[in-house]
Amino acid sequence: AQSVSQHNHHVILSEAASLELGCNYSYGGTVNLFWYVQYPGQHLQLLLKYFSGDPLVKGIKGFEAEFIKSKFSFNLRKPSVQWSDTAEYFCAVIASGTYKYIFGTGTRLKVLA
Amino acid sequence: SQTIHQWPATLVQPVGSPLSLECTVEGTSNPNLYWYRQAAGRGLQLLFYSVGIGQISSEVPQNLSASRPQDRQFILSSKKLLLSDSGFYLCAWSGGAEQFFGPGTRLTVL
């Protein structure tokens, strides 16, 4: 069965620190990959997505993620976090040609001003 | 543009009472529709999804059911709520690419 692992459950950083959140998935076929963010009191919204092409994808608010197929990973990065990045971040995967999205357990990021 | 509505926003129900949560999507046709339960530290658990009217796929056997009576309407139901049904329920739609989520319903079963 497909699964998604997010190894960091809680991360605390100071402003301007660099961020990397890990995401690994288990599925041998073609996948589409996503990072979603949930700011306090707000809807889940898409940060970025990978379908094909350049494995380094850029999203909103300065976030980027790199798809490494050989490692089954899709890690999220940001060079310099801001207090407003405090949120919960979810990695998700869907196998191409299917309808089921599989989500990780989420990472709660707290950025200290 | 597309919008997704869920109601109610919060709900407090006694154990053994019925449940009906509604989700509607505007601005698109024939969406794929999803119900998730979000629990702290456990991410989003897919409960049901639907690729068309009357077509429901159940992911987790439990005390809940779903129906899709119209193209852009998705309903989550229960005949008798359990304490363990408490949680945050999210509806989402997809046109084949990313998903778009509703604001959620916070259900408390007492």
C-alpha cells in the first residue's frame, strides 16, 4: 500500500533560519507530489506540486521542493523562514491514473520572531 | 472561480444521534469529491471519495457513510454517532490535479 512519511513532527526555528522538511513515499510507479500548508485558523492550501519535468519545483512564498526519484523523496525547503511561516505542512502523493491522495502526518513548524 | 462550502462549521452532538455534514462545490462540473478526517499528529485520513454521482468508494470501515446525490454535493452521514467520531472533517474536490479543501467541520460527540 502507498504511504507517505514525514519524519519531522515538530520543528522550531528562529527567523532567517533555513528550513528543510523531509517527505518520503512508498510507491514504485509514477506519482504526482504535493506540499500543502495550513496556517492557524485557515484552510489547507497548496504550496507547490510536482507532476513531471524539472524535479526542482518552486511554489508560493519562497518555498521549493526537490523530487529525487531514486530516494522516493520530495523534501520541502526555504532558505530563510519568517514568523508568518508558522503553520502545519503536509506532504501528499497520488499515483498517476488513480484518485486517492495519500497524506503524511504533517509537520508543525513554529518560527520564533 | 471555484469555491467549496461546508456546513455546519461546528457541531456538538450526543452519542447515538444521527449526523449529516454537507459539502458543495461551485464553479466546476464533475469534480472528484473527498471526505477526510484530520486528527492532530495523524494527518489527513481519507474516509470516502467519489468520481461521479452515486459512486462512492469507502477507504476506512467505520460508523460513517457518504452519498453524492448531485454532481457537486457530497454528504457525510452517520445513523448513530460514537464518541470516537469526534474530529475535524474536511471536504475536498479535485479536477484531476491538486485538491482544493473546504473550511472544515469541527464535530464534538458528547
